[in-house]
Amino acid sequence: MSTTKQRPLSVTIISAIYILTGVLGLGYHLKLAGSHHLFDNDVVLITVTEIVAVVAGVFMLRGANWARWLALAWMAFHVAISVLNGWSKVAVHAAFLAIIGYFLLRRQANDYFAAKSSSQA
């Protein structure tokens, strides 16, 4: 008997959003990097965060439990850095974090990630 659970639609959608956000953000910021020094600290940090988004999205699709925590940490990081850009952006990012957290931490997602983790062990 297989312990694999079907991936919840919410996990699929959130994963796709993370992948799309990472890929589009990476392309956009690398395009901007052409007018700046490629290894400028900001460019490197932004590139790493965009790659992290893609990694989180891909591995959530594969059922890696650590990837959902990475996705939540990625969003929490955005809440924290939003402080530099005004409280309205903090509120928007915090709302996204709450919504994403709700869907990644509810029972269906827990069952999916637990089943994937136990079948990979």
C-alpha cells in the first residue's frame, strides 16, 4: 500500500507562483544588472533570493517538507526587508505570508508533505 498522498491544489498553485516569481524576478534583476556592476552586493543578494524562490517552488512540488519551510522563510524575509520601503509594503507582504502560511500549514498540506517524507525515507 502506498503512503503517497495527492498534492493539494493550493500547494501546486503556491509552488508555481514561487517558481514564476523567482524566474521572472531573476530575469528582471539580471537585466537591470547590465547597467550596474554584476557582482554588486544588491545584485548578488537579489539573485540568491530569486534562486531560493525557484528552489522552494520546485521542491514543494516534489513534496519536500523543508521546501515549504524555506518558502515561508523566504516570505518572512520579504516582510522584514519591506520595513525599508514603508509600512504599506510590510502589510502587503505580511498578508501574503499569512495566506501562504495558511495553505502550506493546513492539514491537507501536512498530510501531503508527511506522506512524501515517509515514502522517501
